Amino acid sequence: MIAEKISELTGHSNPIYTMELSQKPGILFTGGNDKGVVEWSLKELAFIKVMFPVNSSIYALHCPVGYPLMFTGMRSGQVLVFDFLQQKLIKSLNHHLKPVFDIKSVPGKKELLVASEDGTVSVWHLDTLELLHTIKVSHDTIRSISVSPDEKQVVFGCRDNSVSIYSLEDYTPVATMQGHTMAVFTVQHSPDGKYILSGARDAQLKIWDAKTFTLIKNIPAHLFAINHIAFHPTLPLFATASMDKSIKIWDADDFSLRKIISREKGYPAHVLSVNKIAWNGYQLLSAGDDKVIMVWDIKE
């Protein structure tokens, strides 16, 4: 496997915590400890504009398929709703009083899920933007959400070291998977729905069976916290991003390590924690504490 850095997007003056591909191809949004959401062109590999100003750090961005909306989760607990057609903020979802760490949607139910440091997940209707339910998942922070491809279950990565599974039919708890020794920072379903992957502050990558909820494999994947896991949309690959400044690419069939992108391996890679990654076709995008977005071409 060959990895080549083709671009570096600069402009953020503080760490980048989150990024999200737009519903519109070739557009990326980023947010962090700066005073706004930034829009980038992946075709031109260039800065476009600051979308709107914010008054606290941005921890989560989500662009739901089929809606001209972007949801921005804030350290303040607010979720700001930006309408691309009107090109303006149309609402603030004011419910959580503690930071919002992840936002995902369930297209089939037209619902939005918001995870917070308060230990709850709020459920909103995507059409009306009204609050429907609040689920008490943990006594501590919920860091990550993953909705199964068949939209039957949702998984939450929690600061209490657990991975919690809930039914998407009625939001009742189904199972809790224990094994991590530190906070779970990221959870992700495999695209075929067979596996749930979790990455934690303990630097371990765990692969769980999505039906039996048993541990299939534990990989000591990184030296420090695993911040994010991202599956390739079409190829049997996934990538992990870590506080150890590296990105690793893995085989999604046998979970073998395929590539390490780091300074130690001779790549012009990140010099601080890598907080978020995203696949854009055969390109892997990465961003982190060094305020830079890197664009990597990944070839077999």
C-alpha cells in the first residue's frame, strides 16, 4: 500500500477537533477551538470561507443525507443548525448544558441523535427539529455514536470504559460491552454490519460481534489514545487516528495492519494528536491538534 500526502490545508489558528464531508461532493467542513466552522474545497484543495462564527469550541459536525442542514455540536452544549439553502443559522437546539461530543442521524426514522458529557443522548426530529426523547445512557460522558447500517441498533462509546448498545426501535438498552480499561473515544460499525469497532484512551482497538456482543479480537493498535476510527466506503479497509500522532490503515477482513502514516515512518505527517479522519474516495483526510488538515492519496 502506498500513501502520499498531496496537500496540506492551513488556516485554523487552534486545534481541529472535528470534520465532516458535506452532502455536496468535494466540500469539507472543519471545526475546533477556533471561532467558526470552516468550509474547504477538496477539488481545489483550498479554503472557501468561514461559514458562521461561534462563541465556544466545536466538538462535533454532522451533515445528514437528504437534508440541506449542518448540525454543529458545541462545548457549551448547544447544537447550532445551519441551512445551506438559506445560507444561515436557522435554530439552536438548546437542551444540553454540558459539551456535545457527537451527532449522528437515523435517516429511516428521520431522527437526529446528540451525545453529551451529561451522560444522555437527546433524540430530535429532523423535519421539525423538535426534541422527541432523552436517553440516560451513562452517569458520565458519551463520546461517540454509531448507527448500524440496517438502522436496528445504535452504539455509544462512553467515558465509563463501556460500549453500550441500544435498540433503535424504542431506544431500550440491549447490551453493554466491557473490556476497555479507559474511556472509549470512538465506536464504528463495519459497513456490512457484522462488527462493532471501539477505540479508547487505553490505546486498544477492540472488534466485537454485532449480533452476540462478544469480543472477537483485541489489538494494541497505538501507543496512546485512539481518537477516531473510519471505514473506507467501498474498500475493505479502515483507518485509526491517535494521540500518538499516527494514522494506521487496517484490513477490514482479517484486521491486519496495512500501513502506518507517521513521522517515524518517514512521512510528512502530523506533529501532534490526530483527532479526526475521513475518507473521500481514495483520499484519506486527517486533522488534529497541529491545526492542519492533511490530504493523503491511498493506493494499493
